[in-house]
Amino acid sequence: MQDTSREHVAMIEEEFIQLVVQRGKAGAEEYGEFAYMKNNTLDMMFEELADIVNYCRFTYIKLRLFKEVVDNALSAHSTRTDVGGDHS
């Protein structure tokens, strides 16, 4: 069972925030601290949104394939395991 406690969720949220900060710093080091001021960030966002949609599509496919593997393994396990009756 997954840990969905407030503390665990807060830890994951903090992990995400740190990733955002890290990516911002890396971008500033690579392109310059205020390079974004010269860019058309709206057009950049349109491109990023298209990328995100593709990542979602790819992840959906991967998760569905993974689910098939898990379902097949569970099905194979349940057909091999005796779940009823006393054999003493």
C-alpha cells in the first residue's frame, strides 16, 4: 500500500520544488540569468506543452504495457496457487 500521509506527500512535493529550482539554476548557468527576457516565452510554452502531451502519450503506452505484464503475472500466479480447500 502506498504511503499517502501528509509527510510523505509533502516530501514528494518538496522534491518537485527542488527539481524546479535545480532546473532554473541549470538554465541560468547555461543560457544566462536573464536570457528568458529575450525569448518569446509564450511560443516556447506552446512547444513545451506539445512536448508534455507527447510525454503523457508515451507514458500512457508504457504504463498500459506495464499493467499488462502485471495483470498477466497476477493471473498466472492465481491459477498456479491453490486458494481453497484443506489438503491435510
